[in-house]
Amino acid sequence: MNHYKVTWVLCPICGNKTRTKVRPDTVLENFPLFCPKCKKETMINLIKQNISVIKEPDALDAEPMNL
């Protein structure tokens, strides 16, 4: 039986622990990470315990739709 080192995912905004644990082989894509401390939800990708934040396009920056 393999014993992996399980670690907490840290909030990219405030740096505190979230309620999500990951193993070294965990892969998350377009994952909505919620932080109970700062009450923010952030879209992330996680590969090999490296987090990258997905910047969501703002509604104000979007181009108008021509219907």
C-alpha cells in the first residue's frame, strides 16, 4: 500500500488552508476552490501540487454581442 503525503490546498487569495486535501498525483482542472476564511471562490488548476489561478473574464470587459 502506497502512503502519499496528503497536503491541504491553500487559498491563493489569503493563504489559509481550504477544506480540500490533495495527493501528489492529484490533477484538478477548472476547479472552483472555496475558502471558508475569506469567503471567496477562485477557479484553479492544480497539477503536481502547483496551483495556477484561472482569471475569469469580467462581464464589463466582454465584447457586446451583435444580434
